Amino acid sequence: SKLFFAVKKPLMQDALDKGWPITRAMFLHYPDDPNAFSPEIKEQFLLGKNVLVCPVFERSAHSTRCYIPKGEWTHVFTGSKYGGEWIECPAPLGKPCVLTLPEAEEVAEIIRSELN
């Protein structure tokens, strides 16, 4: 799929070349941010450094609490912008809480088209 080539393939190349994991803990890219080490961060993860995923695991939940590191992060489905804050991220069924930095706008477009 388009998503594979836009996201996973470059991340797999990074894993091969640099030893970086494909899914990354927040503190890997934000080592100076104390919130990146918070025990409250349990399920959220980065895909590379430009895509933040905050999954929802509760059956009836339509949002999830997550930490958005500094930067201009945009929610893929709502277009809302966040940065350097804890938020209650909208995540209704079929529209997961995925945020991207400006460098990943192409990825955001692919995610929207694949999940609409």
C-alpha cells in the first residue's frame, strides 16, 4: 500500500542502516523533555520522528489522553494543532489519534485517504 512505502519502508531502512527501532518511545527523540519519561505514557509511540500514534484500547472510549511533545503537531483527522502539552485526543472509531509534524504531511494525506 501507499502507507507502506511512505512510512514503513523508510523506517525499515533506518533500522537497517542505523539500528533505530521502527516504533519508538518518546524519550528517544525527546531526551530533554521530562514528560517523555512519564509513567503516564504507556501506549503512545512514534513511527520515526514525525508520526505520533496514541492508540485507544478501551472499547467505549472515543478519545485518549496523550502527551504531545514540542513542535507543530497536527491531528491527521481534525486538523487541530498541538505542541508541548497533555491533551485528550479525539479518536472515534475508525479515526485514530495520529498526529504528524509538517515534514510528514504526505503521510497524513495517505492515512486520511486509507481510513476514509
